[in-house]
Amino acid sequence: MGKRKGKKNQKKHSKGQGKRELEYKDDGQEYAQVTKMLGNGRVDVLCIDGIKRLGIIRGAMRNKIWITLSDVVLVGLRDFQDNKCDILLKYTSDEVRNLKAYNELPEGTSFTSQEEQQEEESIFDFDDI
């Protein structure tokens, strides 16, 4: 096998993800946080309305965007199944901060990333050292 030369290699490794426009929820959509990974493209999510639902990662997102525990996502609610929803979009931590700033996410919600939770639960206090 020969080595890739030229622009082919750049096309293979280019991410193509720059700044995107912030998407808000529409009718039939809700903000949610991933609470448990179930496997096979399925996750448990806790929606803002307080209902725990089975979230199904849509096919276009399965291999391109990795969803992990405590991610904030936009879900599409199903009319015919109230306990299931489809995951439409994953928000970055910057986008979550912007949603809170624009009062899209209520102030009482604790949508924090896994890194922020680990920092809060740290046993050691490094300020005293």
C-alpha cells in the first residue's frame, strides 16, 4: 500500500466543525441531559419537564458525534410514544452556557459536564497548599 500524498490526507482528517449557530427548541422538542448509557445507540435522558425517557441516537449521529454521560442534548418528542424520544443535537459546554444566559434553560437545572462535577466533588483543597 502506498502512502497518501497531497490533499487526500487533509480531506480524510479534516473535522469540518467550526462555530455553528445556536439552535433553540421548537414545538415537539425538549432539552435533556444524558443520565445513563444503555448501549446500541440508546441512552436514558432526563428532560427539563422532569420525565425520564429512553433516548435513541439517530443514525446520522451514531458514528460522527459521541454522546457521553451528562451531555446536554436536544431531543425530539414522539407523539405516539411518550416514554421515548430521538436525540437530534448534542450541545457543547459553551452552547450550554449560552442557553443558560439566554434563559432557555431554567436556573434551577443542574446541567453540568462530567469534568465540572468532578471538580466540585474533589476531596482535596489545593488552595491551602
